[in-house]
Amino acid sequence: MPAFRDDSSAEIAAALGALPSGSAVSVVATQLLDLFTSGSIPPGTRLPPERQLAARLEVGRSAVREALAALEILGIVDVRPGSGTYLRGTVSELLPQSLSWGVLIGQRSTTELLELRSGLEIYVARLAADRLTDEQLAALARHLDRMRASVDDDLKSFVKADLAFHHELATSADNSVLLDLLQIVRSLLRVWVDRAVQDEAKARTALEEHEAVYRALAARDGDSAASAMAAHMATASARLAAAQESDAAGTG
């Protein structure tokens, strides 16, 4: 496969083949990843627009957008608002991320991913209760404030603050392997995350659950933090599973 120029949207799009009708986001991401790790695209190359990629792959733009969002979380691409999406790193730098992605995609079910995420989040909460700094606790409080401010009329901002809370918490556990695993699992579930909290009642429930986790963390009580996170994961997983089922049924 020939090397690509710095701005080579047409050539990159031409290198991609159409996917079967109804392909999952993970399949779109896999084909993009195969191309990115082929060695034919230099680091820093700007990728084609979503519309062009979707047309070439014969999938919806939302599938491309969600696949690129997942690859961004894994560090494969860099999304720059107002500029475009760019490939990050050399082949040797991208291969570890590619292997991490391959661990979980394929025939893995949403149920299995949700179970894994729940276990990781509960353990993270237990570790963080003992390890987080005062600065990290303050950051968690700020994310909670953003959730409270947006719970009534801005669910998009609410979801972003929710994700920021969980990322801050994972960082506070001070275990890079746990953090990486959670990032991978979240990237694979991201397609449904934005759809899981679609009304104020669900948002308020999620807020109360996060507040319970925060109180346990502030008390440095690992058992209570784990229990509060377990309760949150039970309802959060149910919401995500419902969003996935709705999407699969074509009603979401």
C-alpha cells in the first residue's frame, strides 16, 4: 500500500472497503485500526471527514463518529475541534493500543463488558478511598457541582461531568493498569453512554449515587466507597443495557 501525503483524504478513503450492512461500531473501528497500523499513513496525517469515511464504508456517520471517539480514548487518533482528526504515533507506538483493543472486541457481549466495568469501578473506589489526595477529592467535588448544575436542563453536560468524575476517580486509585483497562472498556461502551441518561429522573438518580460514593471517599472509608459504587454500577449497568437493547431494536 502506498504512503500517504499529509492531507490525503481521498487516498485514505479509497484504501477502505465497504463494510457489511449493519456493522457494529467495533467493526468500523477495527477496519480503521488495521489501516492505521499498516505503516502506510505517517503520524500526524489528517483523516478524511466523517461524511467521506461513512460513504466509503457504507455505514452511518454516527458509527464512524463513535468509532473515532473510541479510538481517541485509546490514543490512536487526536480529534481537534475545528481542524479535524489526526493519526497519532508511529506503527510501533500504535500496536500496543491495537492489541489492547483486540483483547475486548469481536464477539464480546455488552453484558460481559458491563460486568467487567462494574468490577473494575468497585475496586477503583476501594483503592481510591485510601490513596486519593485532597486535591483529587476537591476535583471530584467540582465534577459533582457540574453534575448538579446541569441535572435539570443540560443532560449532555451532565454526562460529560459524570465521565469526568469516573476518570478522576480511576486516576485517584493510582494504578495505571486499572486506569488503562477502564479506558478500554469505557471506549467500547461509549456508543451507548450518551443514550443511557435521557431524562431528569435518571440523571437525579445517578447524581445521588455519585454523591454517596463521594461521601464515602471523603470519609476515607474503602468498604463504604465500594458498596456505594456497587449500588451505582447496578443501576448504571441497567441503564446502559437498556440503551443497547433499544438501539439493537431500532427504537433508540
